[in-house]
Amino acid sequence: MKKLILLTIILWAAFQMEARVMVQFGAGLDLNGKQSFSNAAFSEDSDVETGASLYAEVLSSDQVGLGKLLLGLGLEYQIPRELEDLSLDSHTRKFSYLPVYITGKYVLLPILLSPEIIAQAGYNLPMSNDNYTHSAVNNLEVSGGFYWGLGAGISFKPFVIQAMYKSSKSTYNWEDVDFENLKTTSTNSQISLQLGIRL
């Protein structure tokens, strides 16, 4: 997956030599969501508390029909947020992700106030190993997975307001007293309200 991302970056850069290039960066409020855990032994959902995120994108612009198509690359740092009701012990569970993604935005009627449709797809890099390691018999390792997002926004130069539904997958591996090397798949889903600047 990492090789595919690198190849996508190289191909995108090659095709953008003559295109108009811009940057977009901003911050988001990720509202309460769900994180689902499942494997052969159990399936469980946990509530995710509201968190914040920071993102940056490099975009190219081309005229398509009555609007503009923006294509580019982005990354988002999701500041650690807490999981609720994951277990009966007293240990706090927090997680943080760093999605790296390709994005497409179609800006309708690019005038002073323009609606847009947004899609994202990429790879989710976990940043949370230390937050989950809480005992010698339950040593957890976290690896990444597929990331995608869909949403809509309104741009009023140079500002952009976006509402995004984001889904991030990851895999957890740990050695437990009852289960050795038990692999668990996790999916985190949250709605994010974002304010950005596009230059």
C-alpha cells in the first residue's frame, strides 16, 4: 500500500507540471463517533470522544463543465482522542491517526460562494502505540489500513467550510494471557466539521 501511495504521488506530480497548483490547510472538529473492534473471538463497539484535527493539501485545478475539478494529495493529523467503555479496567485508551490520501473536489459554479463535493481515499497511519500499551501481558502493536472520506463544502475565497464523514481502518496485534498474537481489526468513524484556507 505504501508503494502504491508513492507511485500515485510521483504520477500526480508528473501530470501537474503545467496545471495551476494551490494549497489548502485548516483545522477540524471531529464529533463524537464510534470505533468498532472485531476478530474471531469477539466484536465490540466503543464511543469516541470529540477531538480536533489539522490537515494540509496540495491541489491542482482544471475546468470541467460549469465547475472546477480539484485533484491533489493531503494528510491529516488527528490529535489524540479518548475511547469510552472499551473495557472494565481503569486504563485510559486514546488513539491518534495520520491519514495520507488523494483527494478530489468538484467546485460547482466557481463564483464568490461556491458549493463543492469532496472525496478522499488513502492509507491510515496509526500514531497510538504508547496509548494502548498498559501492561506486560497485554502488549499491543498497531498497524495501519484503508482510509476514506466523503463530504461537501462551501468555498468563499480564500476560506472553505467542509463537513466530512471519515472512516479509518487499522489492525491491532497483541499477546494476551488467553490469546496469543490475537489480531483485531478496527474501524473508526467520525463526522468532522472543518474550516480551511485555500491559496
